[in-house]
Amino acid sequence: MERSDQTYLELIRNYCTRSEEKVEIPEAEWEKLQHYAGKHFTAAAFTPYLKADTHESNMVLKKQLKMLLYNYYQIEHFTRMIVSLLDRNGISCYLLKGISLAAYYPEAEYRKLGDVDLYINEEKALERAKEVLVAEGFVEEKEISDHHLIYHYTFAQTGRTYLLELHYHVVGMYQYEPANQVIDEVFSSGNLRGECQVIEGYEYQVLPPTEYVFYMLHHMLKHYLYSGFGIRLLCDFICYVEARCDEIDFDRLHAWCRKSHMMHFYETIMESCHRYLGLGCEIDGSIWGDQEVSRKFIEKILVDKDVGSGDSRTLVGSGTYEKVHLGTYFREGHLQMKVRFKKLGRCPLLWLILWVITFVCFVRNTYKLRNTTVRETLQAFRKKNDELQLIPIFEQEKNKTEKN
């Protein structure tokens, strides 16, 4: 790891842990550090080091801070508008991420926000919410997703358009069914009991601490699988866990992770946050991650793009595979078929027809949306899968555990 990388991690550590310790920044490292700040939207970590002059390097970071500040209040207003609308119509929802996580940052306004994520885990309430949103002028985007609906809303006064992701599952489906079952159980309407969080004077229902951390882990895992991880995901994790450490039931959290066969991923996150980013929350001493894996993981994060900015041309699997072969592509295709045809996919008699339609759509999207070829897409899939071998996940973790 280069010295400039270590300096950047020290800056992030001090920011997330609210440390007043100063970091020496050699002039030769400033350009690369500024690049990291711009790529990962972490200019807030540099505020103690910004000079009063109008040097170009300072202006770039100051411009990002102004953009983050402006965007925060726009999204905060949009969030309040939607939740108020649903509340007036008797629809209960959970606020995910966004301004909820921003509240745990040293300055909430400097956490980058993109859209609004709400979770509704009751089918009737979801259907009612869809009706209410459309009646209010929200426009649904025709996107194929296995866990959320996307709505666009344009403010007439400004012409600015914002996005709402209305979740009916907190995260997308995995190819590994045991993980899906744990998620469905934990976040079901029968088991989940929310808590109230007051943000800018308004009350929101959010996930309770243990469930919130479990959700963040799966959110990070999805980004790990789909690239574009970004250091901000770890910043979210540290800021939240540090603030709510005493309220998190780690025994229950660990049981969920083991049952989902994602314990290695959880241990890597914890080891990385403890070792490189100053996470002080102490948990069971038996939970530890491989130091070499954590180092490689952090290095990968630094070269990755920001959250959600992965290469859209890449076809990424729902999990990791020890070997990629024809059966692997078929399994992924079968999952996509079930995502595309939620109801029809339950009937095995229709599978052959649905497989053909799914394949035709895949080929069309490959050339029209990904702007590449089928061969290049499958090669990229294999390469991406090889990169993900760093951390055993799902079946790989299960097999490794059984061998030990």
C-alpha cells in the first residue's frame, strides 16, 4: 500500500471517528488525495486542511462540498414530502440509508445522497403506495428489478427530477437461497419492529440497530458483487456502528451472518474498519478477519469507483462461483428469468418459453445497453468472478466451513 493511500485512510479514519488528530499531508501527495476525494465524494474529510486562498486544488474540494450541501437539503425535502404523503394515506414505510445514515456523520450535509430509498414490507400497503404515488405525479420507471420499484418526480418550480426507490425487499435476490430466506425472515412484517428517528424536526420510521447493521452488510455485499463499492460504504458502517454499538445485538447479528454463509465477508468488513479506519466498537474476540485479505480488500476499494458507479456493461452474477462453466451461465439466466417473470416463473411448464424470451432480452440488452458483444460480456463475467474469489461467500463459505 502506497504512502498516499495510508494518508487518505488516516484522513477518513479521523473524520469518521471525529478525531482532532492532525495528519501530515506532503505536498507531493495532495494531487492523488484530491483525486480520491473527488472519486469517493469524501471532501469533508479534508476540511481541516483547506486553505483560505483560491488555489485550484482547494477550489475543487470546496466546489464538491457546496454541491453536497445543496444536494442534502434537496433530498431531505424530497424525503419528507414522500413520507408525509404516505403517512397521510395511512401507509407505513421504513426509511433506508439516505438522510437516516447521514445523521450519524460529523456533518450530515456532507454525506453524498443520490435518491430516496423506502421499504414497505406489506403487500397491501405497497399496492396502496403505488396508487398514491402515481396520483401525486410520480412516474414509474419500467425497470426490471427483483426488489424495488423506481419512480421519477419532477418539481414544477425548478424542473429538477429526483428518484424514489420503493423497496418490497430490502436487497435484491441472491442465487443462494439460504441467504434469501434469512433476509425475508428478518425483515418480514411479522418480525420487524421499527424505531423512530427524528431528522430535521421530522419523525421517520427506521430499522432497529441490529437489523440496520445486517441490512448495511447486505447492501455492501451487493455492491461488492456488482463493483463500485467505494469507501463511503465503510464510512456509513463506521459512523452508524460507533454511535449505536451498545444497542446492537451482535450475537443475533452473527447468527444471521452464519446462517446466510456470509460470515467471512462480515469479518473482512470488521477487520478492515478496525485496522484501517479506527472502528472502536468492541465485539466478541472470536470474530476476526484475515489481515492480508483485509489489506487487499481496502486496496480494491481505493481503486474502485464510488458507490453505484460500476461499469454498466458488465454482467455480474448474484454470487461467486468456484468455477465458471456453462451451467453457471444457465443458473444466472434462470434467476434472471424468475426476476423478469415473477408470477409466470413459478410454473415449471412455462420455463422453456420464458428461458428463450430471457435469452433474447439478454442479447438485445448486451448490444443496445451494454454496447458490447455476448462473448465480451461472458468473458467479463468470468473475470469479475475471479476477482471476487478474495472472500468466500455463500456456497464457497459453506464448503470451506464443512472442510474445516
